[in-house]
Amino acid sequence: MAKLIKMPEIAANATSAVIVQWSRKEGEAIKAGECLAEIETDKAVIEYDADSNGVLGKILAAAGQEVEVGAPIAVLFEEGETEVDIAALLAAAGVAAEPPPGAGTTASATVSASSATTTGAAEPEREPDAAASGRIFASPLARRLAQERGLALAGMTGSGPHGRIVRRDVEAAAQAAPATAAAAAIAAAGSDATPPAIPSASAPQGSAAFTDIPHSGMRRTIARRLSESKASIPHFYLSTDCRMDRLLALRAEINAAGTRKISVNDFIVKAVAAALQSVPDMNVSWTEAALRKYQQADISVAVSTEGGLITPVVRNAGGKTLSAISREIVDLAARARSGALAPNEYQGGSFTVSNLGMFGVREFSAIINPPQAAILAVGATLSQPVVVDGQLAVAQVMKVTLSVDHRAVDGALAAQWLAVFQRCIENPLSALI
């Protein structure tokens, strides 16, 4: 019999998502495992696959529509089924909703002879490459947002499937629009012209001009999660200095001999995993019912994107070689910046590494990434005076700060873990063996 297809919780704690496009039309057959629709979360565009064979009998949520998680989005008919009382189906599922306008009380599925005899034979319409056809492909939501903000789609570069312009592309263009308009006006007026004022919202007399940039879904999610983390998790912090001379020498030797360049961050991820293996009581998270202890070191690596921070996960980092970790981080970071990560690739880590040392930051304290119990903030490696055997010398030193959830980990245990991490960094071969 027919069944409702509901909006899945593609991302953890998500309350809604946007349907970018349907991959099947009403009346077309589909097999289990085939893409039914593309759904946009606050972090990526995800292909949602059908979980059973059937025919897409009725679409209840149009492309571009934002739908709450658990709300019905379509009706899947069984093969050979032609009419379904959708209102009764919704009522039986306890959904307080009316069929969409024009749907009536029943819906019919008209299936071609070929697709009726061979399930899934109908192929979805695929959009050609935008650059090749000269057409502009954009999701309905992106078109609506662009129209509301007075932006032209023609100048945007799409980051969605097949170069399709999606919500994040419009939001990025909206942020860049004031500066672009100002630069264009200066160029048109000549180099000696006075720069025009950037458009701003109305402000009280005497206050500074400003421009309101609408929050993206990703930025709202980051704000909510970090506010919850800082308000509900009792943070405490431990810092230490790590001598980097041996690690930098080993890295130079590896990079000189190998075909793949290893970064300092790759060593740090490996050392974090090794320290978690050595002190397994640190590899935990707090739940209201129990202390959850993880069996492997799944290291989340903070990656900065145009829309905000995302933390793809290197699974079982303790069981991987340095080159495998390096290759995986490069791939995950590239796909994070293009919005192409699957939810399982940025959810479920047991510990996070946030490295701002590459930007020259000496030290900082990071906010814990819930539900994890710890995050390591990594500063820059700098030349500093040190005392060696009673003599003053110069060494390469990196300062790290560990933020810890005091509900799950006590100070002595965190200090023990940090000491092991320091030894792994200062004697890098010990972390690789």
C-alpha cells in the first residue's frame, strides 16, 4: 500500500531542511537506494535516497520549500497502485495537514508501459552543465532569495550539484554586494573620486552607519550550538608549551623523501589520537544517563569556510598512517569548503583540534564542540628562549590550550593527557610507532 515519505533528520538536531529539487516526477518509478530528492541542510546539499521500490505518486512539498523534520513531503505508491486517498493517509499517520491545493482527496499515478513492467526504468531529468548550455540553473529558494535582495543570478558561481546556484551562493553574493557596488562606483567615477557610502539601514541620528547581513542557516546553527556549549558545559582550561624542533626536523626529512607533503597539523592530529589511546579515560563525553567512552579516536578537525566553521571527522585516526591522515584531511577540508560533505563526515567525532597557529595566533582558548568533552586549541610555532641544561638557548615552541568539560573529565586526568600529548609532539616517532 502507499506510504508517506517524511522529511528526514539529515543533520543532527536539525529542525528543518529545504528541498532543492526532486529527482523523479510524479508517476515515475524508483528503486530503493536511488536518489529521490536533493535536500539542503545548513551545511551541505544531500542526496536523499528512496528506502523501497515504488512510484512517486504525489509530491507534497515543492522544490525550494523549507519543511520541518518529520513532516510529509511525498507519497510513494506501490507498483500497480493508481489511486490513493491522501487525506486519509495523512489522517492515519496523525498528521494535522491538508493535501496541497488542487490535490483533491485522491491522487493518481500515470506510469508509462515501460516503467510499469520494469521498476525504475524511468530516468530522472538531469540538468546539463550550466556553463555548456549558457542557462542559469538555480534552486527555487536561491531564486527567491536573490529576487528579495535585488541580486542578479547571472554573476554567481553555483556550488550545488551540476553547478546549480543554491542558498549559500546567494548569501555569499549578498555579503559581497555592498563592497562590489562601492568598488564599481569608484572605478566609474575615476581614481580621485570620493568613495560612495555603502548602503545601510536607517540609523538613529548621530549613530554609525551599518549594513544588516542576514544570517545563514549555518551561522545560526553555529551560534546556537556554541551558546549552548558555553552556557551548559563547565569549561576549564590547561595550557602547555611543546618543543617543536624534533618534529619540524622529522617533517622536513619526510617531505624531502616523500611525494606527499605532511603538515604540522597532520602530526598534531596523529599525536592527539596517540594520547587518547594512551589515556582512554579522556576519550569520553557526558550524557545525562552515563559517561560515554569511545572505542577509537575519531578526531574532528576545525575547518573555516565562507559560511562558518565546520568540523569534518578523521575516523580512527590512531589506526591510520601519517600520510593517510594528511590525505584525508585535505580531501575533507576541500569538500567542506564546497559544501559537499555528507552528514556522517562531520558528525560523531570524539575530540576536536582547532589550529589557528597557521594564522600567526600565539595562543587562544576554544569552545568545546558538544557533545564532545574536550577541544585542543593550537597556537603558532615561534622561536623562543628556553633553558637547556642550565644554559639559555633558542627553540621552536608551540603553545596549546586544552578546553575540558569538567562534568566528564577531572583536572588531574586532563593534565595527564596533556603531558602525554606533549611527549608525543616532542618525541614524534613515539606517536608514529
